[in-house]
Amino acid sequence: MNANTVNATSTANATSTANAAIGAGAPLGKHEMAALVARDIPRGAFVNLGIGQPTLVADHLPADSGVVLHTENGMLNMGPAAKEGEIDPDLTNAGKVPVTELPGAAYFHHADSFAMMRGGHLDICVLGAFQVSGRGDLANWHTGAPDAIPAVGGAMDLAIGAKKVFVMMTLFAKDGSPKLVPECTYPLTGLGCVDRVYTDLAVFDVTPEGVKATATFGVTVEELAERLEVPLLTA
Amino acid sequence: MTVRLCAHADEAVAGIEDGSTVLVGGFGMAGMPVELIDALIRQGAKDLTVVSNNAGNGDTGLAALLAEGRVRKVICSFPRQTDSWVFDELYRSGRIELEVVPQGNLAERIRAAGAGIGAFYCPTGAGTLLAEGKETREIDGRTYVLEYPIKGDVALIGAHRADRMGNLVYRRTARNFGPVMATAATTVIAQVREIVETGSLDPEAVVTPSIYVDRVVQEAQRA
């Protein structure tokens, strides 16, 4: 795989997604968001799914997708979560959940796992976020609250390592504030690293020219533009 | 130096000094050398710096060592977990120091220590809180942060099998930090499920060659 292939395929898929979703008329649930992400992952891609909602993407990949899942704790071609009777304490994902291996799996140590990531060998990673800026800055590791215990895990390595970084998040926080913002106010995970943002209300591409909504769900681009401080490019 | 095959975990951790930096393998419980940590609790060394991916789970293993007040500082990537209440309490009450390191930097800094690298430029964390105060350099238009090695006085690791020379093989994702930590400490102590005769491990499949390993103990529950 090379970056251009990912780009071309993803763009084609995003367009078809947008067409399919027009008129859907309602914000997406987390499974629908995961399904959208899954449709944009090219066949055979090497992909890391972050802890939390991004993990759901695996459930929506077609059985014959050929997508190889990487887990930061040292494995390629990770299989689904282990069922009762399949649990092996030696085989977990990055969230410490027992998982399974698929034929063609490979194990490696932590320095190799992160060299693989940092070295640009993963095609896509999918991460959750507190905030994404219009320049593609990502904040997803720390709320910055004075009593919060900072914990970064592999978030910073993933953010700067994968060829393409997709974010999955709700577009607005529980208090109604946008999470796609001109400047992140939470501590940053990585600068200028996000390529695409999947939200319950729209999909956004972060481009050198600015942010472009490529699909919307139950709202219009004009309505979104009114609620966001980040300027949206119009076609 | 020839590996010492120890009869008990207590023998394996003998001599660990107060103030040591201890690299502890494992990712969650996978690869966690629980019997060696329990032996270290009995052994009594204090004022330790612990380097591990997490900062203890539940009330056993690393969490129990922390609860005993024996750890001055934790260097890890992800202390905060649903079951990290021992660390959380120590941290919030100001009784333990914390250095949070991105997980890949943690692995690479340990690797660098074992590989004789003085420091390295790494893009991870550039422009974030975790790179504040660190030297940076622009290389081909990208910002890199200078990162220094993390070397241990002692490494406690879990492996699947050892032969009698100390060659190690791991199993599945329990491999995690074991192979890099094995290269980066003055005294490397491995807890294994089984010690097999020299010659019975496939040399092509050995992950940690015996040169890195100082002491090996077979898990008591399997001995």
C-alpha cells in the first residue's frame, strides 16, 4: 500500500458514503459512524484502531476486506474479541481486552511495534478525540484538569506515525461546545496530524486549504457553519 | 557470565539495592512477572524507580509494591486505568513522582539504553506538553525531540520458556516490553513458565539471546 492509493480509494468511498447518507435525516449513532469509517478503509490496509469507539470499526469491516489490524502491544492480524472458552491471558489488545489471532498473525516486541508505527508503515489509524483543530491538531490524551492524572499510552505515537489519521467523535461536547475548533484548548497530542474527522453530524476532510464537510447527517453545511467557529470550505 | 538458574523467586531478586531503577515488563497483566514482584516486596528494597507501561492493576503485583511505599517514582505511559486505585491515591496525595512518557518513546528509550545509543531525535510528542523543555531539531522540515535512554539497574521480565543457558522465548502479546528491557539493565531477571534443556529451543525462534539474561526462575505454581 502507498499513501496515494489510500487517498484515492478513501476519497472515492467518502463520496459514495456522502451520496448514500444524504437525506438520512438524523445524527449518526456510534455504530453508524463506525460503519462509515469501515467503508473508507481500503482493502488490504494495515490499520490501528484506538481504544474505545474506534474499536467498533472492526465489527463493520467485511469478512473479505483483507484489512490487517495492528495492536500496539505487539501484534499484526489481530482477530475479534475472545469469546468464552477462547480467553488467553497472553493475548490481549491495547485496551487489555482478550482477543484472538487470525491466520497470518505476527507477534513482535514493543520497540518494533512502535517503530512500525512511527516509521510510517501503518496506512490508517482511527482515534477518538476531545478536540480537533481546523489545522488538524489533535487533543485526545489529557483534559488538562488540575487533578487529572495524565496518561498518554500510545496516542502521541499513533497520531504522528500513521500515514492517515482518522478521528471518530461527536461533533459537540455534552455542554454543546464544538469539538472541531479553530485552536485546541485541551493539551495537544499531535500537531497537524488529523486527515479526516467522522462525527455524528458530518464527515470533515482537513486539507491544506481548510476544513471541508464531505457528508452531513440531518443538518445542512450552512447550519453547521453557523454552529462552528472553524470556517468550512464551500465546494 | 553464565546465567544463574534460581530455585526460588526470592533467590532471583536477592541483592536488589535501595534506590535502584527497576524495569518491569508486562502490558496490563500479560507478561507481568508477578512472582518476581512479590519476591521484591518480601526482599525489602525501597526508594525504587519503577519503569513499566502501567502503574499497577488491582491490589497485587506492582500495585502491592506501590502500596508498600517502596516506590519513589514511576516512569510509565499509562498510569490511569479503571483498576489503578493504589497509584491514583499515592499520586493525588503527593507521595509518588510520575514521569509520563509516550509508549513508543518508553520502548525506544529503553531500547537505546540497551543498544549503546547516547540519545535520539524522535518526532513523537513534538509541540506537546510532554516535550516541554526538551531540545528539538528540524530535520527535513519536521520537528524532532531529543530523547535520552532509560537504563535499569535491574529488569524483571516474564517469558514463556528459557533453556538452561538463559535463552528466552515469549508467547503471543505477553512478549511486549520483555525483549527490550532484557537488553537495558545491569541485572536481568526472568520469570518463566518452564525451563527446558539447552538445545531444545529452536535457535531460529529465540527472541532474547542468553547474553542478556542473568538469572532465571521457573514459576512456582508450575514447578
